[in-house]
Amino acid sequence: MNDTHAHHDDGYHCDPEFLREQFRRKRNRERNERVYRDKQKSGARVDGIWYVDECGNVQGLQSIVDLGDGFMKGVYYDGFLGLRRNETIIDTEEGKLHFSRLPPEPEKVCADPKAKDPLAETLQRMRAGAI
Amino acid sequence: MVKVKVKEGYRNMGMGGTAIFCLDGKPTLEASTPTGEFLLNIMEYLIKHKGFERGSRELQDAAQHELHRSEAMFGGEEG
């Protein structure tokens, strides 16, 4: 009789490893969102222009997308260098956001460094309190 | 591709998702919460491997059951 019961369960339930992986993904996403909310509560404007990373540097964050599975992709504007870069944000085991920078966009690298960049100007004006 | 709010039949699952209707007419769902994504993946598995009918009450109940079961089974594991 026990075999019958076991067969019923096996036919109804997901494969345990599949279920474990889905559970792990869900928990990672929940943790990411918790970190995200904590950042907001701490006063950091993670959904706006400014964002303070784990090193205390202010970044201009334009958007952030949770890709699931512990990864979030943020596109930010680095006001210090005047370059826009794609940035992958990795949720570490400690639950802290860690930045892993990708190479600058080619067109930005080749661009004339003295050329005016409207985004850089906007950030400078915001820092100066003009906006 | 047209996005609409979560389709009829999934509305009681606590999912804030959107349905994407593909060109072949088969709707797939897009979750906006971790639990919603979990349930969608489980439902797809149950449809593909266990023969559940898409959108059925039985499918939703089974997915919810797997959600509770996963928490009981793996909730104590290190992340």
C-alpha cells in the first residue's frame, strides 16, 4: 500500500531537484528585493537618479531590473568619469549588493573626451542643486 | 505581442503578473513577484510533465501545494 501512495505522490509532485532550484531562485529574488527596499528605507534613492554603492560612492542609477536567480542588472550613469556604462549588480551571499562593471561602451571610449554630454551636464547641475 | 493584465483563472493566486499573448495564440504568463515567478515555473512544469490542463483549478492548487512543500523541504537550507 505504501508503494501505491508513493507512486501517487511521484506522479503529482515536481522533481525534487527542480523544486529545489525554483525555491532557491525565489529566495534569491526575495532577498534582492529586501536589500532593495532596505536601501530605500535608508534614504538612498535607488529608484531615482542617485544611488550609493557599498563603497559609499554615489552613482547615477537610471534603471534597475531584477533578472532573477540572484542577478539584477542596473544601468547607471557615472558622473565622475562622464561615461555611461552597463553594470551588473550581483547579490552576494551576504545579501549585499556588489557591483561588477562591464567595459565602457565602445562609442563612449572613442568619443572626444571634451565633447559635451547632456547626461553629464544634467548630473553636474543636480549635484550643484540646480535641479 | 500584446500584454494584458493577468488572465482569468489565475487571478486568485496572488500574482501581480501580466499575460503575454504570442503569435501562436498560446498565452504565457509573466510574473512580477518572486512567488509569482515560482508558481508560473511550477505550473509550466506540471503542464509539461504531469499533464495538467493550462489554466485549470487543479493546476493552481497543485502549484500552491508545491510552493508550501518547497518551503517545508528547503526552507531550512542555506541560501
